[in-house]
Amino acid sequence: MINVFQNLTLMNKFLLFLAIIFFGLCSCSQKENQSVKLELDISKNEKRKFTLPDSEIFPIKSNHTNKEYDIYVKLPKGHGKTDKKYPILVLTDAGYAFPLVSSIYRRLKFSKNINEIIIVGISYAKGEHFGISRTRDYTPTYSPNESNGYSKEARLSSGQADSFIMFMKNELIPYLDSNYSLDMNKKVFAGHSLGGLLANYIVLSYPETFDYYISGSPSFWYHNKSIFKIEEEFHRNNTDLKTNLFMGIGALEDIEGGHQMVSDMKDFENKLINRNYKSLNLQSMVFPNENHQTVYPTFITKGMLWAFKKE
């Protein structure tokens, strides 16, 4: 080895020297990385599932829909420690909406501009595709040939919103009232898209179910805009509408999916205004630079401040 080294040229000696240093550094680096890896080797016993604080889930089987739903509940920290009653916010699409709204509400509380509330989310029917569950429970009319339906099975199950509303009105709310400290004079419902359509349908069919309605990006296009015929029928039989309705939509939704969603919402709003219902508290907002996928956090934030803002 010594003889070989002596026979190398000066340049080759220098290159060999650099190679020895390089491989030595790599060896040290690998040892350091192995050391770090060992230090960050967390035991499986130390890992745990993430849960939202002060929240719980329980199932309810509805006699009205013949379906079972998971009910998500988030409680104020002081719940049950005094006789205080809390307003309630009921959400559709709980798997998405419940954790998001809970986080937004937590941020709003820091501003001290919003009252403490109980948040309730209703899951899709257990063991069922969400498209079928949403179409059945959130749509007011039967539309088996709906071009924008999730699937043939979903379209064939459409138009059963009345049963879902009866589930909320006659089963869910009474159960919540019996087991939690609810302010039954401040019940708020919020839904988005087909859930927004549902909010408007409840306003026209069973307005006493909730006291406030937050309707996001309502799918007024559904079934050839059948909600407008429902509104006309309501007006023929009623001279007043005692409720509070907030509607919000993204400005970019008019150019998505071939539906004029913003225009439809404004048309619906104008119809209600022109009816001159003296007991109707109505507000709507169009949010710039928001589309159907991005608008939920914005509309629900504005809606909660509208419904629960401190006086």
C-alpha cells in the first residue's frame, strides 16, 4: 500500500486525500442521523388519537327517517356547573363542518363578541354513501332525473327532507333539551349547498323548528328551482313569516357548474322582500373571490356573528 501511494502522482495523491476525507465525513453524518433517529423513536404507547376538547359523540336512530346518525356535541367549558342556558347551533355535514366550526367559534370567542353556544353536528346516515344521505335528507322534492345528482341511487332516494326535519324537530331537539342546558329561544340551523337549500326549505315549511337560519351557497337550482314554487305556495297561504334568515354565497359561484347560484340567491331574497313579511329578519352577503369550495369558513363566520353576537 505504501509503495502504491509513493508511486502516485502529486495530483492523484491530492484526489485520494480528498476522497478519504469525504467518506469519513459521510460516515460521521450517517452516525449522527442514526443518533437523531433513535432520539425521535416515539413509543406506540405515547401516540394517541386527536379529539376536540369538551366534545362527545353519540348515535341516534330516527323513527322518522329509519336511519341512524352520529350526533357530535361541543359544550362550553362552564356547561352543567350553573343553571345557565346556552343557544344551540345545529350543523349538517358534521364530519366536515363540526371540527371546522368548532375551531372558528373558538377563535371568535377570543374577541369576546360572541355568546357562548352549544355546537351540534349531524352525520350522514351511518353505513350509507354521503351522496345518498345528503340527497335524501336535504332535498325537498323528488327528482329522479336530476342531472347534477350524485348517482342513480341517490336521485331515486331524493325528496325526503320532511322526514329529516321531523327527526330534528321531534327527536333530536327534545333529546338535546333533556340532556343539555339549552336556551330553547335561540336555536340556530346552518347548512351549505344542499344543506343551504334545506335551510330555506325549513323556513318555508316548518319555520318554528329553529329561530335562526344560516344558509350557505343554497342549491336553488335543484329540481328546476322547485324551491321558488314552494315559496309561492307558502305566500298564497301566509301573510307573515316570523323567522331570521341569513344567506351567504361566494361571488365566483355564478360561473361554476353551469348554475347561476348568486343570481338565484338574489332572486329568492328579492321575492321574500317583496312579500313584505313584517316579522322576517333577512340578510344576505356575497363574498368576493370565494367559490363553492372555499366559501364555507367565510359564510359560517359571518353567520355566527349575525346569530350569536353579543348585544
